[in-house]
Amino acid sequence: MTEATILIADDDRAIRTVLTQALGRVGYQVRATGNAATLWRWVSDGDGDLVITDVAMPDENGLDLVPRIRKVRPDLRVIVMSAQNTLLTAVRATERGAFEYLPKPFDLKEFINIVQRALTEPKIRPADAGEAIASNEEKLPLIGRSAAMQEIYRILARLMATDLTVLIAGESGTGKELIARALHDYGKRRGGPFIAVNMAAIPRELIESELFGHEKGAFTGATARTAGRFEQADGGTLFLDEIGDMPVEAQTRLLRVLQEGEYTTVGGRAPIRANVRIIAATHRDLRQLVTHGLFREDLYYRLNVVPIRIPPLRERIEDIPELVRHFQSGLAAQGLPAKNLDMPAMARLQTYRWPGNVRELENLVRRLAALYSHERIGVDVIEAELADSAPGRMETGDDDSRDGLSAIVERHLKAYFAAHRSELPAAGLYDRVLREIERPLIELSLNATGGNQIRAAQLLGLNRNTLRKKIRELDIEVMRGVK
């Protein structure tokens, strides 16, 4: 087969044996050692066609070897293995010039494929590593060692040195902005600003001015020139959250920026060069929006250069204990005491579906610290809190509710398409669907909270006075004696 020689350094004899046998079966020659000194001697002597090294070794950190190897033998590729499965490890390995980062444990088939790529892909001389990143792991924005998170770390590490546009998809509360911040804070634009803008929070009529800025006199109330978010983010990163809620007219202008790399302010004529990295995020299915004509297909493909899917918490329950410890570590700064969860309590957290994802878990940890005086939290407390956080067991009906809402929207869309020959009118769909959904949604929320308008308003995310106004307008009957 092949006569390539692979050098392996790992202080675990069992791992050395497994990897030696696996590589030997496909025809490679293997030399294995348990320390960095021997590996360095082999490399210095000109031996080996590929290096595979662990991070934690008795005499030296494997990551420190990577730049040294690159200096004396630039064409010798290095694969880094580690059981220290954090984003920081992945970023360090990539930043120092490793060909690939492999979190332990890993699949042997995947391992062999990576080895074959390392030996056969054309060699491109990497650029020198950038400035050192912070080494304090407590500052890491992402927590979790599950397989799902490890894949995200590997993707992020590969993207740090690029300016590629990234589209982050995930349910609400999964941490999409944390991913965007990690890409910025550890990337090549870390010295520039990070500007975040939520598309769903900006009125439709102001969104273009918000993004691109406006000139004095561009519209009523424009008394002075105002810089938009693109200009504020110059040299850094612009994070467009909830991109699926961007109006179609603003989508057209954003597409022009992505295509041509420049924009004009509202009321302006001189083009301005856009020097930003675009990261977008959404909890909606943009492909479905494209199908229904609510999102431009060409813009979707411009944004979807590198897609990253953030798994919901229910898909990485093994990360829950570590997330709990992480959230507890920050309680002291808020003047709150940390609590100890017994094993049944922690096990119950791992069986809950977490409709609010990581944000819901963080809120629970804070609530436990604030409301309970005893230091040790049992499963009875967790059961009560989880039941209280999902009134009326709304969690179990989530799929049915979503299907019902989808059916309502689908029905109105079909009616519009039939009436307008696949061209959506400028307005109307939102109000029609809202009128059909709003009353039963408020009624369900009031029923779930026993008629308590304060809790219903919190559940809906509405101001209490706004909820009262809607109750009057929609003539909704509220249980007597409960406000």
C-alpha cells in the first residue's frame, strides 16, 4: 500500500497501541512514543511524513510543539489529539498551525480519513499564527464537551482565520450570539468592533436607516447625519440576528452589499466600502421562507456560505452538569450563593426537554440560588420548579401547537398565492394571521396561569398594561378574583 511513516506521541500506552494497529492495517509505518522529547528528536532528524500528537504529555504540552515543528519542517503536517475538549483547545491547535484537531474519544474510521487527507492534500504554506488568544478558560464563551459541541468547536477553529460569511441556525436560547462572539473574539477581526443588531426588534420603516445610516434631511426627523451599523462595525464583525425577520425591501439592499462590497446611506449618493464580516443567525427555517416567497433565495445562498447548526439542549444533555457548574460559578458576582444539586436532581434536569434551551437552564440556576435557603437541592425542588416554569404542561403540546400555527399560516399563504398569482402583497398577511392566533394564544396563557394576568404577561413577553388592553379589545373573559 503506502510507505508513509507516521510519528505518534501519546503518554497513554493503550491509545498508542490502538492507533498503531489501526494505521498498520491500512499499510502505514508507525513509530510511537510516550513523550515529547523523543518525538522532537525524530522530527529534528528528518523522520516521518506526518505527526500525530496528544496535548497533555509528561514533559511538554503538545500544542507548544506545533509551531516548533512548523519552523524546522514547514511541510510536515501535525494532527493534534486532546481530551481537553474545549473551544480554546481547538482554537489553539488551529491557530498554531495544526492540520486537524481531534477531540478524544474519536471514531477510528474518521481518524484514518483525516490521516489520508493529511498525507495527500496539496500543501499550502500556512500564514504565521496571529496574536496569542486569552488563556483563561473561565472566559470561554461556549461550554460543553458533548460530541455535538466538539463538532462546533472544530468548525469554529477552522473559521477563525477567515472572513467567510456564516449563517447560524438554532432554536431560541441555544446561544447563537455566543457563537458569533466566539468567531469574532478569537478571529482575525478581534481588534475591531462587534456590532449586534436584532432584525426582529427594529420597526420595518427604520431598518434600512439602522443598517446603512442616513444623511441629514433624508426623511422627516433626520436632523443630522447618523452612522448605520455597517459603518459602526467597520473593521470588525456585524452580527445580524433573526435575519429571517428582515423585510424584503431591506433584504434587497443587504444582497447588494454582499455582492458588491459597498452600500449607500439613506439619502446619500456616494458609495461606502463595507469592511465587515457578516454573521447572521435565525431560529426560523430560511428554506421554508424562501419557498413561500418571504425570503430572497439569492440572499439565502449569499448568507449560507458556512452553515452552523446549534443543537438544542435536549440533544446534548451530557453537557448539563458542566453548564450548571458554569452558571453557578458566576453567582457570587450577583451576590447569590451557589447550590449543590444531588444526583437525582441532576438526573431530572437531564430528562427534561428544555424548550427554552440553555437560557432556561441558566435562569433555573439563578432562581434556585435566589429562592432557596438550603445549600443542597433535591429532586423535589427541581420537579416543582420545572412544573412551574412550564405552566399547563405546555411543553408536551409544543409539536401540536407548532403544527396548528403552521396550518394557519399555510392556509393564509395559499389564499394569497391563489389571489395574487404567487406574488405576495405589500401588507396584510401578518395582521390576518395575528388576528386568528392572538385570541386563543392569550386565552391559553391565561388558562395556564389560572387567570393570573401578571404571570400571563410574563409568559407572553408583554407589558401587563398591554395584555389588559388586548383582553378588553378581544373581549376575553378572565376568571374572577384573579388579576
